[in-house]
Amino acid sequence: MLRNSDIADKEVYEQARLSRDARFDGRFFVGVKTTGIYCRPVCPANAPKSENVVFYPTAAAAGEAGLRPCLRCRPECAPGTPAWAGTSTTVQRGLRLIADGALDDGDIEELSERLGVTSRHLRRLFNKHLGASPLAVAHTQRLHFAKRLIDQTALPMTEIAIASGFGSTRRFNDAFRNTYGRTPGELRRRRAEIEPSAGLTVQLPYRRPFDLTGLLDFFAVRAIPGVEVVADGRYLRSVVIDGSHGVIDLHDSGENVLLTVHGAGTRALLPVIQRVRGIFDLDASPDDVGRVLSRDKHLKRMLRGQPGIRVPGAWDGFELTVRAILGQQVSVAAATTFAGRVAKRYGEKLSVAVPGLASDIAPQRVFPKPEKLLRARLGDLGIIRSRADTIRRVAKAVVSGEISFDAAQSVDDFCKSLIAVKGIGEWTAQYVAMRALKDPDAFPHADLGLLRAFDAPDRERLKPAQLKARAEAWRPWRAYAALLIWSSDANSGG
């Protein structure tokens, strides 16, 4: 349940529960002692008496307390819980690894080693920030993901068991009987029939306000020709999943982002969804971000027009790094053109088609792996020699393991390893950390677009050190401040 330090907010949570305030959906869960279930604060059922409820910071904490998920409000459909945001970087990194399947085999010692802490300390951090152990978090993630697939798709149960990381149908069935008191098949019979469709489509919830238009505008001017497509409120891109080609296809339904995956096996579905959630920053908490950034009068004005600002992520860290190098000291449009030329020459031809999409606008290639660019000839593509050399050096460092985009590492260590490559500076490192490692506090303080945003007729332009000092008040959301400023200038931001 919520710790004593959180009880100051208990009255707020109680009011949110009674009023079914959607702003708090996913921020906490309501355990009902008389029924043994836990609910979202927006549950439409009659509100239980106050003395019969207990608040939990996460669904995993409620589950570990022995409560079962409500079948009416479906906790698995809540937006991502931001309870850990800005608290523990180790927990944040651990959650990303768990989402990628790091605990599918239950190896807490290996996860701890990757994070550079003892298993005891990791359990202590998870219990402090999430109210549940790492294994409980992983189990709840698998369970909730499987429940969504049961409700939203026509996948056979054996494939759902594999996709959600249970390892066997027996473990899958036992988990559902123990949690819901029903078999997966019995739960599926409760739902409406699913219309068959091309590809595999799932709903991705988010917390409002959500500026999807702003995100699509950001991606549109940076979309790598042949690799990404942004058109008619839809984002598509080619991907490589476990060595196989695929296409992710997203659009907004008004209630959720709808993700259709073409060409991917079900085993990789959960990691794909987690990466897509990162690309569109679906787990962000606009209220938390706005509360901090609105203290700056300049940013407060900008937030009025863009209350649902998100930090765009990236499918692949190496691809983003190459894209950032190509964007050094040139326009966004020029960098996009260069990236398209690199993909056309060195990227594999996409082997997956998107039904109903004309071939001339569909993704056609996958971005080349670092091995392909170790000795790439880039000069005749219009890329100057110094940047071509930097791209080859980065490719070599990634292949050798000197640079990794693994979520387990600290952002500081990552930036140091990237800056160690000749041709990579602080701007590129912070930009990649912001988008590929999803660091909400990354901030390229020397960026010209950020500096000129504070221009005024009666004073000189801010110097990088001055902007960095001003941005201290924006922690831990400096990346959101950067996107807020860049969004007013399409030619800024890499």
C-alpha cells in the first residue's frame, strides 16, 4: 500500500476515486478489502466505503497484496504508471529491462548484475518506489499483457502464452486461474467477437492531454525516406525483430493509439509494444511535467498551446545516432535527405508488405545495421568527409561493444562513451540520450534553437552556460522543455 510519506496525498486520491477523475488513471490503484479486487480510480462500479479501500502505487503492489484485477474497469488497460518517474534511475532502467523480458526466466540475480546493484538492493528500490518486488512487477506485466491480447485479438491461447512470456501454456493457465478464478478461455468468452484484420492490432492507452499531432509533425519532417512514412495521421516504419523484417503501423482512435504489427512473430510482440510506447512517449505524465515547467513564465506560455507535449523516442539507437550526426550544422531537411540516401544504398530491401497501402508510399527498406556502415562509402552521397568518418567510427564502436544502447546502463556512462568517439559532442550525446535512452532530463543546452527561443530585443542572446543554469529549475523534465521549445520551430531539434 502507499507508504506514510505518501499519505499526504491520500485525501487527493480519495477525492479522485470518488469523482472518477481520469487524470489519476494509472497513477494509483484502489484495493477493495471486502471484495478482494483492485480497480482503477475511474472504475464505473459503485464506489465502496472509504474504510474498505486501500491505495496502491502500482497494479503489481495490489497483486502482491493478494488482490485480483477488476473485470469491469480492467486495470491492464490503464495508462502506464508514472509513480517512479524522477525518483530512481535504477528502477527506471530495471523497468525497461523487465519490459524487454529480462525476468521471463525469473533470474533476478542476472538483472541485478546488469544494473550494477545487488539483488537485495534492487528489491529494496522496487519496494520503495513501486510497492512490489521486481518479480511481482514482471508477473503483473505478463498477466496484464496476456489479458489485453485475450480481449483485443483473436490469437490462439498458445500464442498468447508465448507472446506474454509465460513459457508454457500450463503456467499461463495456472496464472489466470490463480488471479482471476477463471481460465483464459472463459475470460475470452466474456468479450465481443473480434473482426479479423490484416496484421495484429492492439490498443495502447495513454494519459491525456496527448499531442499526437505534434509528435507526427516532428516525425514527418525527420522521416527517413524509404524507412518511415507519416501520412494522414498515420505513422509507419520498417523494423527488424529477431532478425526478421516487420512494419509497425500506428494511428489514434481517439481513445487509444492503435498499433498494427505486420510480419512479426508473437514472441517479440511485448518488446515491440514497449518500444513503440517509448517512441510515442505514451507513459508520460503531462500533469507532472507541466507542474514543473510552468514555473518558468516563458515555458508556461508555451504550455498553454501545447499541454500534451511528449518527447519522441526512437526505434533504434544506432539509427538515431547516425541521423543526429548527419544533422550536425545542417538543416533538418538536409539531414533527412542524407539519411534516406544511406538507407537506400546500404539498407536491406523490406520483405514485408502492408496490405492496402500503395507500394510507392509504403516503407521499402530497413535502416542498415552498424556492420554495414563500417566501411561505407558516403562521400558521393553528399555527406562531408568528417561526418562520414564519424559515422564509421560510431559503427565500429557499436560492433565492438564500446557503445551500447542497452537500457541497463546509466545515462552518464552512455554519454561519456559516445562523446569519446571523435566527431561526437555534447549536443549529439544529449540528443541521443533524450530519444534513444528515454532520459527525461537530457538537455542539449548548446542547441541554437533552444538559445534563440529566449531572444529579446533588449538583451543579448543567452549563452549555453546561462541556459544550462536557467534549466536547472526544469529538472527532472528538461527534455520536455527542449521539445516544447523545438516544437515552435520545425527546423530545430536534429
